[in-house]
Amino acid sequence: MADIMIIDDNVELQEVLTDFLESDSHSVVSAKDGASAREMLPTVRPDIVFLDVGLPDSTGLELLPLIKNTLPDVRVIIITGINDYRVEDLLFEAGADQFVTKPFHGADIKDRVRKLLA
């Protein structure tokens, strides 16, 4: 299975995503902000990153190029409460693989991960 990183400041969301993903035998680590993510990325080397658009110290749009430059083969799923096609377009242009709007269903998350790993 995959190594997955969740970058989101919402601890409850991290826990829910971790439960969904670990139930499919994935290994999951979490970062609560951009600084933590920057520190962890070189050593964690995830296959998939779940990246929130709004973090306390940065945005997903700022972190996404860093993630893709550090780990060119990593797949990035953007998670956000913002339902705006302009933001979505900017994130896809920056290298996002998928875009999920909150609230979402666990089955949808599992399905997206399986498709990215296929």
C-alpha cells in the first residue's frame, strides 16, 4: 500500500482521513501547517499528499510547487472548503492531481487514492 501525508490544520479532519486510509492498509503521517510539512517532506517521502488550501502559515498554492519540486512523482489531492473553479484551475496548473471539496465521503477518498495508485 501507499505512504500518505496529510497537511491540514484541522486535527479532526486529519483523524478522520487517517482512519479511512489506514483501514485500507496505508501508512499515514500528518502535518498541521506549512512549516511542519516543509520539515517532514524530505524524510517522509509520501506517495500521495492530501493538501489543504488554507493553512495557518501558508496556502496550498504556496506549498504545492515546493512539494512537487521536492518529490516530482508524488500525487497531490487538494482538500478545501472553497468551491471556486478559479482556485481549482490555479491548483491544477501548479501540479495538483485531484481536488476534493469539503465535506466529502470516506468512500470517495478511498476511491481517489486507489485510482491514483493504479
